[in-house]
Amino acid sequence: MMPRWMAGSFSVCLLAALSWAVWSLPTAPKGLTAESLARLAESGVTNPVTAVLLNFRGYDTLLEVGVLLLAIVGVWSLRRADWPRTAGGDFTMLAPFLRVALPLLVLAAGYLLWIGAFAPGGAFQGGALLGGALVLAVLGGRGRHILNRRDLLAIGLVLGVLVFVVAAALSMLLSGGLLQFPSGQGGVWILVIESAALISIGLTLGLLYLGGRPSKGGLPRHD
């Protein structure tokens, strides 16, 4: 076990290094805003945020989707999930609410994905709505038929990373650059990547709520 004085010295050195790094940051960094806006027409979308995330630095977004996959793999490796105590209880108002809310949440997620090309939105925002819809379905006792399909869940969880990696490999073959999409086709590539990422992000956020992996024989009820 590390002695307290050693841990304290390390913490002080780390604090000093971080303070120096923050202090040495330029007061007015130039950034790449002008360059990004100048090449916006070549990105395939008109929303500058989506252009940066999915085109100009798409490899960074690929890593972010990969981190989410690693997070759910880590959680699933620790324990099995228990069905929440309140799931499927006698909530007279919850069932009618879910019949209306769940389709609307799925529709809103798809809408956010679509408008991400030209307005604020995208796969992460839509995925957050899908994750919330999955949590509501679990609390209402309506998610068992989904959560007990481990094969479909696994496909959905890796879909975002898989499609992203395939797109990176194909773009390398077609244009000679990693995630450098062929001229005039960026919008189609971005839509395909974000559609797959939407599913993976929504499933990941929703399944993280359970705190473990669903059992192969069916998700057990927490007594």
C-alpha cells in the first residue's frame, strides 16, 4: 500500500502540473473555426457541429462510440442485472402513459437524427431519448422481451462501432484517407454512421440503468 506522504506528494505534483497546463493556455486561441466553416460545403451537411464530429474529426467520434461500448462491456462483466423493484407494479397511470410516450420518444429520436444534418441534433441526442425510452419500458415492465434477447442486444450494442469501422476502412480504400469520404457523398455516409450509432447509444444508455448484464435464461426479478 502506498504511504500517505507518497500519495500526498504525488497529488501535489499532479495539481501543480495541471495548474501549469491551464495557466499556459493561450488567452485567445486561434482554433480552426474559420477553416471548418470554409470547408463546410464539402462535408455533406450544413450543421457545422455535425460536420466536425462526423467528417472533419470523425476518428475522434469513433473513439467516443468505442468508449461507450467499453463501458457497457465493463458493467456486464461485473454482475448480472436484477429487474427493478418497481418494474411491472400496479401503476394505473403508467401503462397508458407508456403507450403514448414510448412511440413519441422513438419518433423524436429519429427526428433528432434527421435534423442533425442541418440543425442541432444527431445520434447522441437521439440516443439519449432512446435510452430514456428503454428505461421507461423497463420500469413499466414492458422491456422483458427485448432484454431477454441477448443476441439482438449484442448486435445493437456493437453496431455503431462496427459500422463506423467499416466506413473508415471503405473510405480509406476509396479516397486514401481515414474517414475521408468520397467527394459529394459525405451526407450519405454520415447518415448511415449516425443511424447505427443512434441504436448503439440508445441501447447502451438504457442498459447501463440496469447495472449488469441480462441473464441468458431471462432477466430475474429483484425480490
